[in-house]
Amino acid sequence: MRLKPLAAVAALVAAIAATALTPVEAKTFRLSHNTNDSTTWQKGAEKFNELLKEKSGGEMDVRIFPMAQLTGGDQMKQAEMVGRGALDFVVTSAINVTPLVPEMAVFSLPYLYSGYDDVDATTSGEPGKKMEEIMAEHGIVVLAWGENGFREVTNNVHPVKTPDDMKGLKMRVAGPMYIDVMNALGANPQQMQWTETFSALQQGVVDGQENPIGAVIIPQRVYEVQKYLTTWHYSYDPIFVGVSEKLWNSWDDKTKEMVRSAAEEAMDYQKTITREDTAKGIDFLKEKGMEIYQPSDAEIDAFREATKPAFDTWAKKVGPDLVGLFQETIDAGGKKAEAK
Ligand code: X2X
């Protein structure tokens, strides 16, 4: 069809105007995480997507791939891929990064933390910054810290009240440090992908596992295949939003600031709902038929004592300076809380 000269000019003007209004082509990035699409990890990732879209005026967003789909279910491989720029964003937890960055195990040292105040003092303080520097050396820019949570133990054999009760239990674990912790307790640990764990519990390949209540046990319905839960709070696991350094360096300061603030708001939200769901979680799990054991402080001390060899081994691997920085920050936070 031939346009009349005037119409042709008008079309040209409209085309130029449209280009001027959209200087950058809208871009969809890939975000990988390793739990299913009902967890607070997913909700945090969705919130990040919403905020990114909103703050960029629709120019940036993410497509979310749960269950480590992009790495064939390999939850440890995600961080490595982001590190070499083969994947844009990741939401994953500290323990999954330890094969690439052993220092990340510091967060999850057995009984390092006594509660959320300790956790927040480290993630929002010097220790968090230090970990961000270490991660950047591996090509991963940590944008914000969120929460997987305090990991609680479940099994199908009997209630766990003392370290002795762990003896001989076949335990699925996520990462190398937890192998050493379980060995210290006399259990039989086996490293397994999270995506394979539900059916392994269902079929009795393993007797138990350990994961946080709000972020994982409830949304992933672990209560359907596990009878006993003990709130031993033995290890804390943060999650984070990370972006490949290559991608990060391709952005100007304004874009960097925008992406970081979207991640920070999203992880604040994710942490809040995770803590809420955890607080309500015990009652919910009882209703679902789980038998819950809440150990006393003295009983917790026995678990702390029994897991100390694993703490010492991993404190060495992580480096005493780093562990010291975390412990000093926790102690200073504790003093501030006492003075209140
Ligand atoms: O695999 C696990 O146990 C999980 C989901 O908590 C982690 O990704 C560490």
C-alpha cells in the first residue's frame, strides 16, 4: 500500500517520537532459585520483579525459574553460573554457595547465633559488608540479604530430644558443612539436592532432613512426609539476591541504585513474611499431625556441645578473623540489647 505524502510524514514523525520515548529496549533478565513456587523465596523473587518493573518504568523485569530448573536441579551450580555471567540473577541461601565460596559457611556455623537480633546485627553490619566483598571476588554482587531461617530437624523414627537421639539416623543434608555437623552427632548424613528430597523422605531412602519452618518446611509440605520436629535452631541460613558482576558493570550508577533498592525492599518483605510464617508455624504443624519437641536452654546446650567439633573444623576453613568479626558484632549487639 502506498501512503499519501502527508500520511507518510505523519507516520515518520510518530515512529521518531516512539523511539525517543523508549530509549532503552525493555529487558527481561533470568532469575534462578532452588525452592518451589510456593515458598517465601519465590515470594521475595516475585516482589523483586514487581519493584524492578515499577522503578524502571517497565524497562526491566525478571523471569523467575524455581527449583533450580536452569541448572538441571543442581542448587549449588546456580551461584557458579552467576559468577561467570552465564545467569543474570540468583536467589539462593548461604549453604548453597559454600562449594564456590567456603567463607559463606560462616553464617551457618552451628549455634553461632542465638536469635534474630544477632542475625540482623551481622547482615546489616560489618560482617554483611565483608561477605559482600568476598562474594564480589567471585563475580557475584550481593544486592540484599533475606532469610531462609533457623534450620530445624525433622525425622520419621522418633522424637529428637538429646544428641544421642540423632545416632544412626539417615539424614539428608544440603551442603558439606552439615555433613560434618551430622557426623559429629553420630547420624548418617547424605548430601542430596533439595528437588529430590521430598520423594527420598517419602520412600524412606532417608529418615530425616533439616530446614527452616516458615521458608521451606511449611510451603513445601514437608509435614506430609515427616512425623517429628525438634526446634533446635542449630544453624542459621540467610538467602540473598545476587547479580552477575558482568551485568552489574554494564549499568550506570542510577540503574545500579534502582536495582539495589528493588532488591533491598524485596528482601525486607521476604524476611518479614518468613518470620511471620515461622512464628505461626508450630501450631500449624501440630494441626497437620506433626509431633513437635521444643528443647529447653539446657537441652540446647547439649546440642551446642555435641556439634562443637564441626564448629571448630569449619571456623578454621572459614578463617578465624571472619568468625571473630561475626562473634564481636553479635556480642556488641547483645550488650546493646541488655542495656535497653
Ligand atoms: O536445600 C535446602 O535444604 C534448602 C532449600 O534449604 C537450601 O537451599 C539450603
